[in-house]
Amino acid sequence: MSCRFLSQLTSRLTTRSLGLGSLLSLTAGLPVLALSLSIGPEGIDARRLHEQPYDLTGRKIAIGQVEIGRPGQFGLDKVAYEMMPVAVRAVFFRDRLASPNQYVDGHAANVASVMISQDKNLTGVAPGATLYSAAIGPLQGRNGQPEECLASQHVALQNGGDVRAMNFSFGEALGRDPRPDPMLDGNALLTQCIDWSHRVHEMLYVIAGNQGSGGIPIPTDNFNGINVAFSTAIDGRFYRVDYANMGSEPIYRPQRSPAPETNVGPRRSINLVAPGGNLELLDPDGHPRRTSGTSFAAPHVVATIALLQEFGDRQIRTGPDNWNLDARQPTVMKAILLNSADKIKDSGDGLLLGMTRTLLDEQNTTWLDSDAYRDPKIPLHAELGTGHLNAFRAYQQFQPGPQSADAAVPLIGWNYSALESPVPPTDLPRSQPAVLSQDYVFEQPLQGGSFLSATLAWERLVVLQDENQNDLYDIGETFADRGLNNLDLYLMPAEATDISQSLWSSVSEADSVEHIFFPIPETGRYKLRVVYRQQVNDELLQRYALAWWAVGAN
């Protein structure tokens, strides 16, 4: 199918309003694929978490949505009705309450239905979650990044400032960016806003992956969020990235911009894949619509975060002593989701970590055929990221709770920690600071022939140039990129002392993620080592999240 969809968008909104492939015209004769299929075992396997003994629906977890339009709300908009299946908590126009019937949009309602629909047949991923939604409104062809940042901040501050994840199913064209010779270098205002808000508001942004021909790529060049491609169902199961995805490769150079719509340098744009092809979603009036695109893959990820956060809050409140507020960190959620993703289907012996599908790229090849599998400097597959979202496996990854490197770690776990810099801020930049590291030794031998998956995530430091000192972004203000420190990840024998003894590594020089997916050569004792390779910004503590999944010896 063609990936040039922007001419098919609703006429009342600008082309920037929708994510990639949002309103794809589907050919006659294709089977109807209900949203409930994408949240079941054929998709992300979230429905299992709704049921006993898990009973997770996203209760009391706030999530956000920013788009050009917004869903309808009962009592405010004529199209909305009492007991409607997609009930948002509050709707806004930029940074104030929405006016009745203004900017109510089918696309925004479709996206919201993926997250919170309570319809019996088209149930959303997190039907119990609380959704706040803001509309930007059409901006008549001009750059709208300041307004988009303002709206994002406003949604982030709802629920007492406790919004756990934000959905972006729209973006800005590179040619609309006001910088001279704009490029996808992470420094568009909206991209910097997202990386700043991630840290300040402790909220994970999930972005529809829109680079490539006809795309709307800003802010897909962010460092701190998750960019999502979409899969389509074949024979009733989501296991192949859709041909309509606009990936960052090959390089596409549009006429409207002198720079290619791909990230500057070797950094890949896609982190994760989720269902988005031929979904049946709900319009503002409650009627179903069939459509496709990354616009609808991203909310699968946001709502999965709501399920995990409900479980995390439950554990913090009533669970084991090791649970603490680290479970709410957005970087932890990023590491959990990326590390638990499906790549290659397990045959039943557990050696492939119980993965439930083999995910195919556009060439019908797998993660094991990619340069990301062969090259330690490339942590992400160009089209597949780390793999396909699996909500139940993400729950399994999250369930052990935070671990400590002070003791041997279990086979499945995660840790939120920091390495303290020995370099005074006045001595920066410095190309070769003292190398710091932290080891995570597995408490039992790993099985030879099994795979290990490990993901390290950390943040780029972006700060607000707060001219009026009110601790808020105001239109006209800007951000400053303080830089991304360089961390690396190594798989080593437990007794090894030097990284030259490592079996495999992830050592990207450009990413804020490192990822290892590697077969254990022989049964024995192993460890992971996080290395603080290079300090760029002036923060004394370099915080990071690490998630791992391994198989113990028989």
C-alpha cells in the first residue's frame, strides 16, 4: 500500500494533525480486524492483564494525549453522549479548557479509543485509565511547535502533576521548522521540549514514527521518548511491520527541505513496533471506523504503561519491601518495554525467553538478519527497533521489582541507578573522563544456547531557558541542549575484570539506548557491566535504567 496518505486527511484540519498513515483507505474485501484483536494474544496480549489474577486496567493512572484535534466529552460537545465508551477526564485547547464543540476530531477519538475504550467489543488497552487530552487547533500553515510544547506541558501538569505517559500521534514537517537549514538533529523546539518534559515532569512520551517520504518527522528525533512503528495482522496475527511505515532508512530528501528526513548521524528513529494495521476504532459519536497507521500503534504503548503503572503503584502500596518510587520513572518504563519486546518465537524450550512471535521487517527478514544483531555499535533495528510490544511480557519483566547491584541479581529484573561523575563541571567538556562502571552478576548460571536480552536507557539533558523564572515554558522561550553522556553495556563472564574479556557489547556512540540480544555460548556464570564511557553534560549523577532477561541452567 502507498505511504502517501496526507491528502486523505479530514479537510477541517491541517496535514500536520495526523500521524503516519492515519486515515488509510483500505481496499474492499479485507477482513475486519477489531481493536480487541490487537489487545489479545494475537497483538500485544494485554487482555490477559485485565483478567484475574492480574486485574489491571489502568485504574487511577493518568495518561495524556496532544493532537491538532481532540476527542469529544459528554456535557461539553453535542456529538458526545452519556455513558459513551471513550470518556476522557478533561479536554483542553492548548493551555486552557476547551470550548464546546471546538476541534472535536475523529482521529483524536480513534487514538483515545485504543487507550481507554470501555466498549464491550472494542475494548481499549487500559479501559480504567484516566485520559487528559489537548487540541492544538489548526495553525494555518505556520510552525506550531511553541503551541504544541505549551499544550504538552499543560497536560503534563494535570492530575496534580502525575501523568505517567503522553501520546503524540502527530508531528511537524521538517520544512516547516523555522531554523535555518533545519535537520533532525534533536534540536527542533518541540523535540527539545519533549526531552525536557520527560525529565522535569517524569513522564514518558510515546511518538508515532513519522520519518521518511511524506512524513511529519518532528519530534521523532527525540532521545528520551519511544518512537513506534506499526505492525499489520496476517492470518489474524500481528507479526510483520506494515509496508506503509515511514522508516528512517533509506534516506529521503524532500523538496520542501534541504535536509533529509532522517536522524543526523547513525542514530535510528524506531524503538518499538505495535499494532496499527486495519484496526476498528471508535469515532466521537461512538461508531466504529477501520483505519491504519503509527497513530494507532503509539497509544497501544501508552496504555500498556498505564497497566504497568497500576501494578507498580499496587506493589509500592502493598507489595514486597523492594518496591519503591523507582517504578514510576519513565526511563524504567522505556527499558522495560524495549527489553521485553518480541523478536523471535520461542519453540517451547524457553531458550528464546518465551517470546511469542517472530517479527518480520518489510523485506520479510528477522531481527537476527539485521545489522543490529551483528554490530555492537548499532543497538536498534532500522524498522523494528528492539521488537514488537508484548504487554504481558512487559508485566513479567516489571514484576520482580527493582533490584540492587549490591547483591547477585535474578534472571529477570531491572534496576534504576546512577554513576557519580568524578569530573568537576568546570573541567568539561572532557573526551576521556575516568571510566566508571557497575556490575550486575547473575545469581545462578545461565544456560548455554539460550539468549540473553538486556536494555540500558538514559536521558539527554535539556534545560529550559526560563526568562521569567516561573519554572514553566512560555511561548517565546527556548531550550538548551546540555548533551548526552555516553554509556555502554557489556556481557561478560562473572569472573572477568576487563571489558576486553566481554562476550558481546552494545557500544553506540550516538544513542540514549544500548541493547544486547545474544546467545550464551556455554553454561556458566555471567554478568552485565554498565560503563560510563564519556561525560558531556555537567550533571554530577548519571542516572540510568537497566532491564535484563536471561535463562537459568537446567
